[in-house]
Amino acid sequence: MHSSNSARQGGFSLIEVLSASMILSIFITAIGACWISADRQINALVLRQKAVFVASSEMERVTTLYNTTSFAQSGPVTTTGYDGPAYLPATRLIYPTPLTPYSGGPASDFTTTASAGFQTGDAFQVYISNQLLPALNRAFVWIDQSQGVMARVSWTTTAITPAACVVGSDGCGCLAPSGVFSAQCQRLDLYLEYPYRFVAGVPVADGTLKTVTLSTLVGRHT
Amino acid sequence: MMRQRGFTLIEVLMASAATGVVIVAATAFMLKGLSWYDELSAKVEMNRHAREAFDLLAYGGRSASTGKDGTKNIYSLHGMKAAPPGGLRSNLGALQYTSNKLTLTTDQFSTMTIACTGAGAPVPDCKSNKGPGSSLSVGGWIGSDIKLDGGPKSVNNRTVAATFVITDAFEAQRAVAPALFSDTYRAVFTLNRDEDDPH
């Protein structure tokens, strides 16, 4: 009896202990990696939430411009060369710079800038990166100024046909940018692409871009 | 009879050292994991309350009233004719339209006392770590007064820019880096939108 017990008292060898420690370390590292991944996912979620807020904000500004001023007639600048997914248009509209008042608006409807002062300027300014080459013209806004994260904003408009209602009837119809009843509202699709980082005064895409898309109808109200 | 050979002192020491390293690493990971968990949970909650604050600013006030008191234009930013001159917040963190004392309390939690460690720490409203302002009573997720800019950047005087801070005061007061538990959100709202003021 004593002899067989002694034979079983082998214990673990050093190699076995080290192997077990290594396996445990790998396991712990994997758990840590999961936490880091979760952290990134949550950060991405928070950033997307902010991006949605910004997209909603830009939609508010653009629709107010279209609905209450003659901005649609002479304001937007056509830009080309957008290289997103195929289902997104390659030609879009952005704000001009500077944005002069339209149709009786105040002296400054709001501010656009092409200067490096945007980095420390108002969060609601629009930064126009370049006005020389249409393919390079882009409008940027802050998503998270404290983290240096920006988004590229653009939109398209499409005349709605046939007219959705009888021209001039109460609560119906849209004014053309010229102020003439046309009963032809515009469908406005707004695109917000992010994240960009403001590096040395230039917005630079930070990894794979994501796009928030919002749509609404616009047309001048009576 | 087989010889009973045990571990040498070197083997035991090396195995102990290896196991000790693993245990220390595991403990560090677990502590960091708990810290991460608190941070992630707080971010999820802050994100949710940011959405809530956004909706309250846009629509909530309108639905908080019967709309029969003759002042229907001031129940949400979308319904206001002009940006309110003051901040939008009560002293307990709930949204409040100072113009009409309409208080929205859906984002409140039980009131708690925060000991300030300095200006803006651990929550944005802290003024100092001593004297008046060194202790705050908080009961909501709105970290500071909601700033409204209806000035020169307003489109045709029809939009207002709103900036608000969401703070998890409970986590901020026990965190090594309390700034992680406050985040700033910005949005633009159109004033006096027709759909918010049906005739």
C-alpha cells in the first residue's frame, strides 16, 4: 500500500506548471482583448450618437435655409468626386464660402470658414477645405471638438414629380427658390461621413468612413 | 520500492514565481476589467440620456403640457419663437425652461451630494474644493446649464445652437479620471417649426 501511494506522488513537473501558466496567461489576455474590443465598440457607439446629432443639426440648418431663404437658388456649391459606396451619389452640394445672407436674412445666416481658426473656433461653424478644385471642395463640421473628430457634410436635392398636391391650396405646395409657386418640393438627402481628424489644419480620414444619411422634403413656405 | 522524489527548492521557487506573476497579472486584469465595466456602463447610460436630453429639447416640453394654456409656442425649442435668454436647467439637473418654469424630470435620479475637488471636478458644476461651491447636490444627468446660441450664427434667426453636457455624477465622484464621465453634445434646432405649432 505504502509503495503504490509513493508511486502516485509525482506532483507536477516544472514544465507542466509553466505550460499551465502560459495557457492561463493566454486566456487572461483574451479576456483583456475582449474588454478592449467592447471599449472600442462603446466609443464607436457614442461617436455615432454624436454624429447623428450633428447630422440632425445640419439637416435643421439646411432645411431652414431652403425653407425660409432663397439659398436654394444661388447658395449651394456643386462638388464632385465623392468616393463612397456606389449607392451614394458622387456629385453633391455643399455650403458656399462665405455664406452671404439670402432673401432678407440677417447679415450673417451663419459662418463658414476656410481658415485654420476653425480648430479653435465655434463648434457650429462649417469648414470649407478648398474652394479651388471642385473635386477637392468639402465641407466639414465638428463631431467631438475635444477629441478632434470631424465629419464631412454634403447633400443632394431632387425635384419631386409629379407634384404632390394642388398648386396654391392651403397647407400644400412649395415655392420654388425664386418665390414662385411650383408645387414641386425637393427631396433633400443629407450625408454625414465620419470620422475625420484635423491634422495640421487639414481634415484627414481616420480609418474606414461611416455615413449617416437623413432625408426630408424642402421648399419655401408661404 | 520506488524512491519518493519531491520537488527541489529551485523548482518550487520557480513555479511559485511563475504562478505569482500569473496571479498578479490576473488580478490587474480583473481590476482593470471592473474599471472598464464601470466606464462602459456609464458611457451607455450617458449616451442614452444624451438622446433623452436631445428629445426633450426638441419635443419633450410640448408633450409635458396639456397645450391649453395659451402659451403653446414655448414648449420645446422647436416650438419657441426665439431662443430663451437664460440657461435651460434646474438646480437638480432636470431640464427646466426658465422662461416658464416648466420642469421635465424624466432624467432625474435620487439626489446625492458631491464633494468638489476643484473647479470643474469631479463634475462640471463644481467651483472649488473649499467654501461655497465645494459641495453640490445633484439629481440628474445634465452636467451644466444648457447653452443656447441664437445669435449671429442662427440661420435667418430661425435656428438655435444648443450645447449640453451629460454627466454620470455617481461614477465621476469615485473615479480616478472623472472627466471620463462627462461628455459634451451639440445640436441645432429650428425654432417655431410649423409642424410643432399646428393651427
